[in-house]
Amino acid sequence: MGNLFWNYGAKGAGISASVAAAGTFLASLLGGWDFMMKALIWAMALDVLLGLLCGAKSRSLDSHIMLWGGINKVLVLAFVGFGVVLDRAIGMGEPYIRTAVICFYLGREGLSIIENSAKLGIPWPGFLIALLGQLKKQGNDGVQKK
């Protein structure tokens, strides 16, 4: 690994530097690369993986659904970035809004992970499945659907 630049020469070094610069820029837009951000990225990746496995198991993989799922994940990251902007605009010095946004989406990703893994046959405690069923009956505004 230490010979990366020697093996690929100046072109490899330029590519590595470009990837590092892009990663640094993205991390700064998202308020840094801390544990909360890592947890959200891991949850999003696990949700995508489990969604693909569920689609493969039920033989219902759909590129349109996958496209909108990817757009949804990009929008989640955009909302985290917007939380960073709001935190800086308020000037509190701490990332309160960013943290709240990440916690909200971590919760949503967690519910999706539980739902998809249960569809794959992974057992979960009954109260979590019941809670998930109750949440499914409610809309985003918390109003009970009929």
C-alpha cells in the first residue's frame, strides 16, 4: 500500500489527490467525518444492501425503485448539509441541528433495516415488529391512516 505512488506514477498520485480533495470537500459540506456521520453512512449502506437482498429474494428488483432509493439517500445527505448551514447561520458553535437531522434519519434507516431484515427471515423481538406495524399505519405527520 505504501508503494501506491511508485506503482502508478504521477497519474496515480493525481488521481489519489483528486479523490482525497473530493472527500475532504464532501466531509466539510456535511460538517465533518465524525462518529454520527459514519453511523448514518453505515446505516444507509446496510439499508441499501438489505433492500437489494429483499428485492432479489422476492424477484422484484426494479431499477426505477432503486433510482429513487438512491435519490432519497442523496437527499438525506443534502438535508444533513443544510443542517450544517443552519448551525453556522445561528452561530451557536455546536452542531445541534445537524445532529438532530442525523438522529432522525438514523432512526428511519434503523426502522428500514429492521423491516428489510425481518423480510429476509432474521428474527427480531415481537415488540419491535409490532411497533414497526404501528408506524407503517401512520403517515409522516404522525396522523393515523385508515
